[in-house]
Amino acid sequence: MDEDEHLLGEAEKIAVALGRMFPGLCEVVLHDLRDPAHAIRVVENNLSGRATGDPATELGLARIADPRYPDVVQNYPNRFPDGRPAKSTSIGIRNSRGDYIAALCLNLDVSVLSPVALTLAGLVATGTEHGAEPLETLRDRHARELRRAVEALAARRGGTPRSLGRDARRELVRQLREDGWFDSRDAAQAIADLLGVSRATVYNYTK
């Protein structure tokens, strides 16, 4: 088996797997650009009505004509033959000589997702009559104040809570203990979450 055929065989496995992962939602097409008149080698999760042996698309022909054509064309608007909107990505596959031999194309049916997006937008929308400031805070006031204290102490040490080195974190925790922040029952876990370490590590820092 020559190199080109081997690459196409590997790409075929990827096309089938991707299509079967998103049934009814994403069409995956593998084009053999060595034979543009009969380019389509695989159509998995067929949404466009095309078949094996159908010709290459305009994008495929452009790749054949110009080896400088981009390897990946990502998230461009497209449309299925019946008018449904799609979002497409085309991935060019080159052999070791740098020649395009295939293209793996993904066509996502966004018409299926649009109603879901609208529903979610409605769920998360809030009224405008109260302005930008929330009428109430759903988090404990102590937690907010603790976060501000941790961020301020981290800033004095030239970083963010999670970017500090071990010694700086130890100094920060000891300062919090001196300032009385450990009086709260949940303070150690909250500080651990802010620093990105375990609760046991926070207690070790206090020693």
C-alpha cells in the first residue's frame, strides 16, 4: 500500500468515528482529492444527500489548484441542499511531499441547535428594569470578603492567588490566620479553593 492510500485509510477511520459520535447533527465527508470527479470516499451521518463517488466541492477544487490553500478552513457558514443552515470546517490532508490528497469536512446542522440556543437565552435572560446591580447576593458575604482579602494579599506579592509560588502562598495563609480569617468553619476549604491547593496544604501552611 502506498503512502497516499494509507493516509486515506486512516482518515476514513476518523471520518466514520466522528460521524457516529454526532448522529443526526454533524455530517462528516472524506474527499479523495486525487480524483476530483469522483472525490467523495466516505459520507458518514449523511445530511446533504450526497453519495460515495460524487465530485469534489468548490473548496476541494480550490485546494487541488493551489497548494498554498489553507490547511484548515474553520467554522465557515454553509447551507444544506434543502436550505438548512450549517457551520462547516474543512481540513486538508497532505502527504509527505506536501501535496493535498484528501479533505475531511464537517458540516454541523445548526438548525437543530438554534431552537435550543433561543430557549437557553430565554432562560438566562434577566429583566432590565432593575439595572445592572443585583438586588440580592446569592453568595455568603463572608465568602466575598475572604476572596477580596486573598486577592489583595496575592496582589501585594505580585500575582494572583493561583499563580503564587509555594513560599508566597505560605506567607499569604499565615497572614490570613493572623488577620482572623480562620475563625470561620469553612474558611480553610474556601482558601484552598482560591489558591488551587488542598485543604490539608492550607493547614500545613499555617504551621
